[in-house]
Amino acid sequence: MTVTLGMITVDTTGPLPLATWWAQQTGGSIIAENEGFFVVVSIGDGSPVLGFQLVDDPTPGKNRIHLDLHAEDLDVEVARLIDAGATKIADHEMPGLSWVTLADPDGNQFCVAQASSPDQN
């Protein structure tokens, strides 16, 4: 037997605003609202859904699991996310890969990456 990934859940003090932000950034849509306690965002067929769960006190510090997102144009997407309310944490680069660590409006960190073309190595 094995398990499959069904949902990635984020603890937050404001499930609907954070779910709305993530839906807008991923081109997704809110598919369930459970009386403000739990909001579910679909980000596309074949992808796990994102869940946003109301908690009184989210775990402090850096989250131990984060989303790694892909962008065709890293600079354009990072600028768009910052304009939408994300905060830039750091730029990273290694041979063949560039990525930026950001935080969503609740402070949850995530990365956006763009693979370099072979002639950039």
C-alpha cells in the first residue's frame, strides 16, 4: 500500500483572505468554504488542492514544508507576486537553477524557480 498527496494545508488566522490570495496567484479557484474554518483552493486538474485552516496561533518561525513553484520568467513572476503582497526573502542560484524565496501575506515561505537554459551554464 502507498499514500498519495491530496492536499497541502496551511495554518492561518485568516483562511479566506489567504486562500483568496493564493487562488489569485496560482490562477486557481476556491472550491469550498467551511464557515470560515477551512477554505480549499483548486489549482488545476492533477494538482493537489491547497487548504487553509483557521488556528488561534500558527506555529512561529520558518515553516518546515514549503511550496516550490515554477515560472517561465522568474523576474516577471517574482515582481508580480511582490506587487500582490508577497515579501522577498532571498535570491538563490546554482548551476542550472535560479530561485527566489518569498513569503505570502501571512509570512509562509515559498520558492519560485526557473531552470537556466543550457547556454547559460
